[in-house]
Amino acid sequence: MNRSRDVTALAIFGVFLVAVPFIKSDYLFNAILIPFIAVSLAALGLNILAGYAGQVSLGSAAFMAIGAFSTYDLLLYVPHLPFLVALPGAGLITAVAGLVFGLPGLRLRGFYLAISTLAAQFFVQWVFTTFPWFQGGDTSGVITAPPIFIDGFQVSTPVERYLLALAVAAILTVFAIALVRSRVGQSFLAVRDNELAAKVLGINVLKIKLIACAISGFYIGIAGALWAYLYVRTIEPAGYDLDHSFQILFVIILGGLASIRGAFLGAAFLVVLPLLLSRGGAALLGPNFDSGYVDLAEKIILGALIILFLRLEPQGLSALLARFSLNRKATT
Amino acid sequence: MDWSFLIGVVISGLLAGVMYSLVAIGFVLIYKTSGVLNFAQGSMLLFAALTFVSLHEEGLPFWIAFVLTLAIMVLLGVLIEKIVLRPLINQPPITLFMATLGLSYIIEGGAQFVWGTQVHQLDLGIADVPLPLNSILISQFDIFCAGVAGAIVAVLGVVLQYTRVGLAFRAAAFDQYAALNTGLRLPRIWAITWGVAGFIALVGGLLWGARTGVQFSLSLVVLKSLPVLVVGGFDSIIGAIVGGLLVGLTETLMEVYVGPFIGGGIDQWIAYALALAFLLIKPTGLFGQRSVERV
């Protein structure tokens, strides 16, 4: 991780790629780098909706679950479908789900989207637990993610899985950068900062919000598929709970709202924090160390950091890291 | 159709709704005066119940433990207002909401750090036994809860309507700038509001805790109350009551008559389905005042 600490934004990908032959430990790929990429992508998706367009969603984990299950079901029920087609397909399905749950909440400003996405959070988890069809009719146990084949080549070792995740992340990041600089991306900011003014400028506010919702869903769905297929390697509804949704939200608050690299910085922080805490706790307290306290300590620290960042550095780690660089006009 | 069964279901649904209302009132009070949707209300409830139970288990008598916990809750509420929210004044509502989300993590973690993570039993001395009433069974405990909620609403109503503090509260809720201009000290009103919300969290925590045991999941009642706010309207105490009753009723009816046909467990989301229906049809909720946020 040290290798990449000070590298930001796109340059990160080059470094992450070049770094591969030097990383000898599978643990680093399995436990840190792969979840880091998946979380970053989900955070990127949420940031498009919450950071840029100003619409806070509390259902990210549900949309990740939709992405994971859509990939699984597409591959299961559509014969001969390549993984690289199923993946964006799952993204599209998640985008549609995002629209369905976004519509009731997006007509108004404020907390309403938070509540309609909470609805998604509970409803989606219920659907996947209740109806066995989504798990291929089998509810007897946890489903192991089927092997991934790309043009006949099986992606199985940690390095291969990591490279696949990295490639997907690179493509989506480039697209996100282009998006936020585009007219649509600028409209996101206009809608976030002042809906009335945006409307006066001729922006179709509801349409812009729905576009943000759909694109965000696409990203989060793909992130969920990567999470399921490359990281946990099981297809199950457990794990995509409300806490997970909050974590993604915390990633973008800490990393920086309305910032592409913020999603990556925040994700790196959130993936590493629990590891640091448990290592640090074990080193400090020795054998008396109770891992239950790590979870509590992590909660308290996270909560405190959220409040501190909202108060002192609303632009997050991203702004902390590069104060000198001309950031987007300070808003919010 | 078994009418007495239906009536029993309706009554137990309404009584379950009272419990939701009780939590929702805490939300509405804070939202009305300061525009903050306090996600930490659920963790305040957990904190209050845990503190009370732990003090009580230490051997303190009921009332002393109650008063002590109340003092802690009021202090906590005032501190939250001072330390967390005051510096964020004039920030968009969503920022304030996210701050209370962080706050709920601190309170949940802190409460369990101090008092431990095990489940505590809480006995308020009111048996949770069914009371036969004309062949309809109603829990004695539910009736007690309804009584407590009713009393709180009545006291709140009287205080808001007939006292100076209540008048100041209504002025602040009606128009902050105008209230400030007439010389009202908004920070003091906010502090009082947070104190009262702490009290309501304590009462809610005790009632919920007696029913489900005092444990972490207590803080999740916040999630049951958000749909209540949508249904009733974010800024209406009456709305919180009616919304709570409606949510409780819908949940129980659907669970009994629809749930078995679609796999059960629908209580996880049925309140939210109701909230979504309201968002589509009547976005301000039943008693919500303004729709000026709509552009």
C-alpha cells in the first residue's frame, strides 16, 4: 500500500499495474487490493449521484446485490453469454432498478431519496432471500461464484482477478472523468447547488437527477458484481446490508464529495482502517486483546471522522491531499 | 370472515403503531425547530435504555436510575446540539443529516463500549399478557404503552400551546429569522428541544427495551420511524401519531393477510412500501405543511 499512498487519480492505475510483479503476497490482493477496487467503484457510483448531483442514497449495498445477482442470473439463464457481456448487462439492470427506486424520491429535494433508497435496501434483500429463483432455485447453502471465463481463459488466481478488477475500474474511471466534465456532469452540479437556478438555465431537473441515478446504479451494480465474483466469491444476499450502504456513503464523505479520486482515497482508507486497528490493538494490548472492541472502536472513530470532516474539510481527503491543486469551486 | 379476529388484528396493529409514533415524535420535534433530520434518534434510544438498565442492574432503584439517565440524556442532547450541529449551522440539510449519521455511529459504539454488548432484560413491572376484552385479546403492556404515548403527546401539546417556551418553540419552527429578530434565543430553544428529544428517547427506549430486550437492535427502530415521517409529514406531531398508527396498522394487516402468500417476512419493507406510495401520491405526507421545497 505504501507504494501508492501519494499517487492520486489516474496515475494510480499505471502504478497499480506496474506494481503487480513486485507484490508477492496473495493476501495483499485478496484482502486489500481487490475489495479496495470494488469499494472504490461503488463509491464512484454513489459520488456521481450524491457528490455531484447532490442526491443522497442509503441503498448502495442493495444495488450492489442487484449487480451481483444479475450477473449470476444472466450467466445462469442465458446460455453462452460471455462474462464480459453479462457484467455491463448487470450494470444496466441495476441502472433500471436505480430509476425505479429513484423516481419516487427524486421529485422532491432533501431526504426523500434517502428514504426511497432505504426502501430499496430492505426490499431488495428480502427479494433475494425469499425467492430461490434468483439463486438458481437452490437455497440450501451459500452459492460459490462460478468461475469466470474470458475468451476461454479462466480468471482464477488472485493476480488475474485483481487485473480484471483493475481493467474494469480503469475503463469506468475514464468514463466518469469524461462524464463530470461533460454538459451533463455540469448540469449535475447546477442541480445540486440550486435547483431553481438550474431550472431557469433550462435544465430539466428531474431528467438530470434520473440520469445521475441511472449512471450511479450502473457503476454500483458493476461494483457489486466485482465484489461478489472477485472478492467474496459467493453469491448470497447476506453482506449487502444497511451497514455496507453506510460504509460506501462514508467513503465518499471521507474521500471527498464530488471528487473522482476522493472515491479511491476514501475506499483505501476504509479498507485499511479496520486492518490497522486490529493490528494496532493486538500490538498495544497483546494477548488480552478483544477483537469485539475493534469493531466498536472502528465505529466510534468512523463516526467522529465523519463529523470532523463535515465540519473542517467538507471536500475530504481529496482536498487535504492536494490543497495546492485548483479544486472545483468550493461549494456546499 | 372472523370479525373479532380482524378487530383484534386492527387493535394490535394500532398499538404497535403507537410505539413507532413515540420514536417519530422525537424526530419531528428536532426537525421542526432546527431542520435537522436526526438519524441518531435510534442510537439515543439505545443509549438511554442501556444506561438505564445498567444503572438499574447496579442496584439503583427504578426512579433514581430513571432520573439519572434522564439527566444524562438531556446533557447528551445539549452537547450534541452544541458540539456537532451548531458549527454546521447554515449547511444544507443533507450535510446535517450525514453528521447525525456519524453521530449515531459514535453513540452506538460508545454505548456498547461503556455498557458492553450483551442483551439485558428489562422489566418495567407491567406484564406482557393478553387481556381478554369481549373475546378480543389485547396485551396489557400495549395498552400501557399507548397510555404513556398519549400522556406525552398531551403534555407536549399543552406545553406547546400554553407556555412561553412553547410559544418560542412554535415561533422558531414557523420562521427562524423572524424568531431571531424578535429576540428569541434560538440556541436555547434548540438546547431545550434536544433535551426533550433525549427524554422521549429514554421513554421510547424503556418501552421498546421491555418488549424486545435491551440490545443493539434497539437502535434500528429509527429505520421503522422514517417511513412514519413520510406518511405523517416531517414537521407535524399529529402527523407522527397518525403516521405511526397507519404504519403499524398496515404492517400488521399485511403481515397477517398478505404475507403468508408471498413468502413472509414482509414486515421488513412494508412500511417503506407505504412511504413510497405516499411519496408518489402525497409527497408532503398527511399533515406536512409546506411543499415549497418542490421547484
